[in-house]
Amino acid sequence: MTGKKKLTVLLAVELTVALAVMLAGVARAETVAEGDQVMVRQSDIARPSRGMTMHAVETKFGAPQDRHPAVGQPPISRWDYHGFAVFFENDLVIDAVVTPAS
């Protein structure tokens, strides 16, 4: 095998391993604050994924309980649902976080 082929194969293997590690690391977790302690624990609460549009979120999860207007530049807005909040930049989800039980 030539040096160029070895490099290509090695790069392909490294990219495959990196992708596998990233996908294996996709887990649902929530941050929990108790007093002055912060913990992360597994969560099975379904929530929107990064990159979804507002329309897709509303179609999949229904109307939010509360819509907070956009602030700042770029405009960041928040929709509150029972059990989680969704943060948007313009029209796209940038994060969805589990909220404390009411």
C-alpha cells in the first residue's frame, strides 16, 4: 500500500471512530440544581433536538404553555412546555432543557 493510500485509510478509520464516539455520547440528560449543588442525571423526557424549526417543534410537541419574546442580537426566544423549555435563535432550536417540576 502506498503512503497516500495508507493516509486515506487511516483518515477514514479515524473519522469513523470519531463519528461512533459522538453518536455513542448522545444521551438524554438533565441538569438538576439542589441548593448549591448541581448534578447531571439521565432524562427520558422527549424534547426537541437542535436545528428543528419553530414550526416543526409546534407540530411535534403542540403549542407551548408560554412564548417569551426574542431578545438580543441574534434574537433568542424561549418557549415553555410542561417539563422542558426550548431556546431558539431566530427560527431554529439551539437547546432544549428539562425544567424543574412545578
